[in-house]
Amino acid sequence: MRKAFTRSPVDFARISSHFNLQRKHPVLHTIRAHKGVDYAAAMGTPIKATGDGKILLASQKGGYGKTIIIKHGDSYSTLYGHLSGYAQGIRPGKSIRQGQVIGYV
């Protein structure tokens, strides 16, 4: 058996921003929740899917730049933003396996 989700989608050097509901926004200086974890890694580092699922989005998305959103079952989805590029064959509707490379930092 394996876990439903891996601990980290990328071999990273450090966590640049933790999940924090009481985070003070660095520009607006107001309390704004940060509902994710940001990883710092060298450019070109492969990003792997944290779990099995289906790609909902693989395109530009506002301030995230190049983005991939994967839907895992009925309850969960993961968002991967600020990518430098997509792995070959990544497109909406495609099924993804846990650990499969989906893009690059």
C-alpha cells in the first residue's frame, strides 16, 4: 500500500512560505490567510504529482503564471503555480499517477 498523497511534490531546498491562516500580507499589511505551502527549488527542478487524479487546468492563471490544477477524487485538488514549463503531454482531462512529473520549477 502507498499513501494517498506524497509529502512534497518537489525535491526542494527549503520551504519559502508555510500554511498560515493568520499571515500578514507582505504588501497589503493586512491579515490574509496563506492556504498553501510554497517550496523554493532551483529553476528546472521537476515537479511531481502528489497523488493520482485528473488535470483540470494546465495554462496561465493570473498571478500564478503557468499553473496546473489536479483534481483528486471528489474532495481534493492541488494547485501548482509559478512553473517555468509543463512536462510533455500535460493537458486538461489527462489522468495523472502519483509521482509522475507534471512540470518544472
